[in-house]
Amino acid sequence: MPSRATTGLSQRQKRHATAEVRASGYDARLLFPVLFLVGIGIVMVYSASSALALKKFGSSYFFIKKQALFALLGLVALVVGRHFPYRGLRLLAYPAIALTLGLLLAVHLTAFGHSAGGATRWLRLGGFTLQPAELARMAMILYLAYSMSKKQDRIREFSIGFVPHVMVMLILVVPIMLQPDFGSVVILTLITGIMLFVGGVPLRFLALAGLAVAPLGGYLLLSADYRVKRLMSFLNPWEYPTSEGYQTIHSLMAFGSGGLWGAGIGKSLQKLFYLPEPHTDFIFSVIGEEFGLLGVTLIVTLYGIIIWRGITIARQVPDPFGALLSFGLTTAIALQVCINMGVTLGLLPTKGLTLPFLSYGGTSLVLNMAAVGVLMNIGIAPNLRRKAR
């Protein structure tokens, strides 16, 4: 019979061994849902885009080959993010803002700016396309986490905790508005407001700022005819079946056709030149049609696990910078998921936002997988602290 002392020692050793494995390995609760979603995304990008790619480029494999390459690059970014000490990212806070601003300005001021669908949002560099607005979210999160963690003692002061952070956000928002990309502006503003609130900035500052910019937001919304039409079609898309309500109607038709079990993989009808951008903004609709309610529930569950794990890491990490950074990265993913799904289900006005890990697009996929790697690196900090004890 082993003694109590021996048993206790063995249990402590097991706990330390478990902590060591977690510290040196990968967080399965984050990794598996992400890889599962990326794998589903590759399959669904092919399913949703094959007909479009064949018609436009002469090959049904055009988009899936590029998405597979993006996934590989994303996996490399995830590994780098996992093994790069997250505290070292503090040194990149200001350079990231400067680089992002430069890229946003390059969209408008250089020949590398690329237009599509009436908007100039991309930089075309050789055979690759980069969307700087995606990078702006990550840069803003990193800057806020670094700046607020330094100012914890004075974060509740208006001139210290509120004004500088909002000014940096506005510096990035202005060139994004000129693209125009109202959806990215909304997400960037929401991320900033949520992080400021969580970081300790008084709610009254945020509320007053919201009231102050409300007239400007109303003006911007009503000053463009296409935004007004989108708002009206959101309220009743069936009044605009061939124009602004077209996307919403066909998206809802896709979900309705899917039923409980779905029509089967590759058997979506709405992707056959009815639903615009079926492999990017509306890939969730194609999933709903081909896999039904059960497939949609699986996707939502996987996202729920990722968000739950990200919030858990934010609550457990021992330092303010890591906590704010992990919370910001998780918030960015959660907002993209909620807005994209809300649009496809007719719960929100149409916005050109991709669904993380699933939609076609290199910038979004690589940056989101890099964010997951950073989350994993932050997540080992509590384990290392327990090991040191």
C-alpha cells in the first residue's frame, strides 16, 4: 500500500507534468475547433465556388487551390503565434499602427489599390491581394492592450484613458471610410468601445461619445443612397426582390431549403449564380442549404467553443496586457461571427464581412489563425505560473 505522502507527491508530480505538457504543446480546446472549421471551409469554398470559378476562370478548382494555400500560410502563422512570446508583441504596438495606416493610405494613393464592387479596399501585390482593414483590427487590438495596460493607474481619467485611444481609432477609421467600408468601421469602433470598457474606462465617457457621434453616423447612413436602400431592404427585403433585398431573400431561401438535414454536399441551388458571393460573405447560407439545421448547429457550436476558450484565457492570464490582448482578439472573432451570421439570416443589414476560418479570403484567414496562435501562447502563462509555484 503506498503511503499518503507518496500518493500526494505522485499527484503533485502529475499536476506539474500536465502543466508542462500544456505549456509546451497546443491548446486542444482551441486548436481542434479551428482546424475543423478551416477544413470545413476548404470543402465549402470548393462547393460554393466551383460553378462560379468554372465560368469566370475556366477551372472549378481556382478558389479552392488558393484557399488551401491560405490555410497553409494560416497554419504557419498559428504556429509562429503560439511560440512567439506574447509579451514581446508590446514592442510592435506602435509599428503595427504605423504600418496599417501606411497600407490604408496606399490603397488610395498608389497604383496598387484594387477596386471591386464599387469599393477600393484591397492592395494587389503581384499575385496576392491584401485587405488592410483586416490588419487594422489586429493592430488596434494590440495597441489598446499595450496602451491601457501601461495606464492602469490613470485609466479612468478622460485625457489619459479615453482621448488618446479614440484618436488612434479615428486615424484608422477615416481612410477605411473613404474606401468605403462601413462594416469594418462598425467592427473597429465596437472593438475599441468594448475593450475600453473592459479595460476600466468609465462607461459615461463611452456613452457621451456615442451620443456625440450619433448625428454623424446618421448623416453617413442617410447621405448615401445605397445605404438607405440597404436599410429599407433590411426592414422588408421582399419589397426589393431584384435589388437591395436580393441577397437577403436568396440567403433565407437557402436556409429554408436546407431543412433539418440539408440537401447534401454540393447540392446547393442558390450557389448557382443566384446567391452573390456564395464562397465569401454568404458561405454560411450555402452551409445551411447543404447541411441543414444540424450543420448550422455544429458550426455555431465550434465557434462557441473558440469564444468560450478565448474568454477563459482572458480571465486566467496573470498580467493586464495578456488579458486585454486575449479579450480583444476573442471579441474581434466573436463580432465577425455574429455580424456575418446576422446578415445571412436577415437579422442585420447587409455588410461585406467574411465568416472567420470558413469564408474564402487570405488576409482574414491568416490573421485569424495567427490570433488563435497568440491566444494559445497567452493561455500557457497561468500554467507556467502554477508550475513555478
